[in-house]
Amino acid sequence: MITLTALFALFVVPFVLAAPQPTPDPIHVPLLRRNPHNVEDLPKALAALKTKYRIGSSTTKRAGNSASIPIIDEQNDSSYSGQITLGTPPQTFQVILDTGSSDLWVITTSCTSCTSDETPFDASKSSSYAASNSQLTINYGSGSVKGTVAEDTVSCGGFTVPKQEFLAATTIVANLLAPGVSGIMGLGFQTLSSLQVSPFWQTLYSSNMLAEPLFGFYLERWDTSSTVISEASGGSFTLGGTNTSLYTGDIEYINLPSGSTPSYWLQQVSTVTVQGKTIQISSSQGLAAIDTGTTLIGAPTSIVSEIWSAVPGAEALTGQYAGMYAFPCTTTVTASISFGGTNWPISSNDMNLGEVSINSAGTPMCVGGIFDIGSTIGTGSGVPSWIVGDTFLKNVYTVFRANPASVGFATLASGLNTTPSGSGSSGASPASITGTNGMPLPAPTTSSGSFSHAGLPAYLATLVTLLVGYILTF
């Protein structure tokens, strides 16, 4: 993802109702993939990401529950969504799960710019809905979301907040949401909130509702599928704990950088290794936001240049693809990243986004998964220089811990995120991440057209979706 914008207005800390009955096993939520947008939208996607980020110990066991919610993979790894319900009686929606922002917004039946592919919230059918007199706008590099500040009952994974403040969207920019997705649930800290309210997860934590003060992600890989995937199981989002079946060994927690106020989930990049060359990252250039709502990895200009100089034949792209690099498609790019501890490998599948052109020597060139976001993302303290998105996060089990504020990574369990076969299977049995709430993991749904690393237009379009639409941090 590439950068962010705005902040809203602060007010209410909602009361939390306990989940009906705790289930012994986590509830896993499948992720869906949606049809990608046009490659021509990529420049706007990059601009949107930059706008998003423009601003410039032991865990205590709590009396509560945990729930593992299946998530859905959108458009071949462009973004990941999970299911929530809103209103009384509950209406069900898929929303992007975004650790790079902190607000919840959902489109409504009053939305004048929404399409029939997007499921809207009907406030008139909810007896618990309450609207304020405040009209707010969230601005993005590619457009904006506008609506009414409201509150209603929100549930996810069996947890319920009866008076969660959210934005009932009435206008959104075109292509901000993939078909079937109705909004975004921010999973950052309250300090990022445009509404200036406690995010859903943080309310659960503050109200002592979570078994542990954390949530975890496993993001499934489908970018190597031979077809364009409209919807597919995308992994698991676990509130209040981790899903031990999805990782092996210990979780390596690293606290948020000393002196930083929790806002983004920040880490300090210490080294990047590419083709066997290790690049040391200074503390002034290594502050990174760990962002599930961003598809790629963005880094400062000088570092990205050094990274790709280690790949023979790599060259900077120009024009509408400025900021991205391409390399000979026959080259396997090996890369890893460290945040001061383990050196975590990044699959070569995630480093290769597909063929973009043929160079002057007649060599097919493929786009790389690390791009240039400029020398600075913004001004002020706590502004990240890196955006570490799903290109990296698909390779690890990721845990976001509130106390002490930290991010943890662990090695994926055997068989997870192996290279998909022709059908796009990720190697993980869907049954292994089916939740005890009985939510089925969707079978892959394809759309017309082919998808492969040999056809960049299809895949980069997917990246555009993530970068443009789901880059929402403030």
C-alpha cells in the first residue's frame, strides 16, 4: 500500500456485551478475492497509498473469549475481508480488515455512487440505529468517502459492541470497494481514528472481553493462481488469541519502537537481504507500518534503489509505473526482512507481480513487489518510512498485541501458503481453518479471463485495487 490521510472526531467509548457462549475453538473467517481493476488505475493507487500515510514481556490472561474468524481473499491477494454484522436485527457484510487505519465505515442504501455489486446497510431496518447531525468526509488520494456519523450494534466473531460509532457512507469514490465488499474495519489504535472513537477491537480489549490482548492473522496466497479469483478462502483472523494450528514454534514479539505512541502498528526494519546481499537500514529510515490493508511493500527511494540494484538486470519503471521496478522474468528473486530479530523470508512468488514489458534487449520484464514511496511519507513524529503489506505478511503468521504494544511473527505451519497448483490451491486444506461457528470457507470463484505471472495486466490490476481502494490509514 502507499499512503494515507485524515482523522475524524473523538467521543464515545462503547459498552461491550459478552459473546453469547464462548466456543472452545476459534472461529475462522474466509477471505474473498474479487475481480481486479484496470492496470491503468495503478498510478492512482500509488497516489492513494501515499495519501494514506501522509502524516508525516509477558501477556496477561484476561477473563474473556477468543474467536477465529474466517477471512476472504479479494482479487488474488489484493486485500482481505472478514464478516461483521451491523444493526438489530443483524445485517451481514464483508469489510476489509485494515491494520493501517482505525475507523469503521459501511456503505448504506442512501449511497448515491455505489453499485449493485456492493451490499449496503439499510438503517431503516435497524431498531438500534442512531444517526447524529454530523456529516464527515474521509479523503483519499483517489477520492473520498462521505457520510453520516452514526452508531449501532456491531458484532464480529461472536463479540458485540452495542453502540459502536461508525460512518454510514452515502458517497464513495468509484472503484474504492471490490464487488461484494461493503466497507472497511480499521484495526489500528484510537489515535488514528478520524471519528476519534475506540476501534471495535480496542473496545473489546478495554472492556476485558478478550482472553488475551491481541489478534492474529494468517493470509492465504492466491496470486499465483492460473485464473482470476473472484472469491476464495483467504485465511483466518483471530480476536483475543492465536490459532496455534496455523503456525509452528514461538511467536517472536518485538515491542513498538521506544517513545512512539501507539497509532500504526509500527516496527523498525533493521535489514533487508536480496539475492544474498544484506542491506543495513538506519533507524532514521526504517520505521515501518505493518498494514494488512496494503498489498505490496513500500520503502524509501534510496533503499528501494539499493534493493533492486542487487537483482541483475533490474531497472526502474517510468511513466504511469514510476516508483516500481522490473527485472528479467527468468530471474528468481530471493528476499528476506528483519525487524531486529529473525530474518523472515519472502516468497519469490510474492516478489514477482507479473510481466509488464519487454526491454530493449528483447527480455520479458516482470514487476517487483517492493516499490518506492519517496524519501518521506509525511511530516511529524511517528511517521513511517515503510509500509509493510501483504507481500510480506502472506509469509508469516502475524500477531498484533495491545499490551505490551508489539507485533509478533511466527513461522507458518507446514503446508500453508505453498505454491498453488493450476487450480490455485494454496496447499492448505480448507477444513483446517473451518470455524466452530459452522461458517463455510468459500470455494474459489473465478471470473472470465486468465491470470498468471506471465500476464501483468491482470495481476497489477489486482494490486491497484489494494493500493487504491483499501489504503485507508489516516
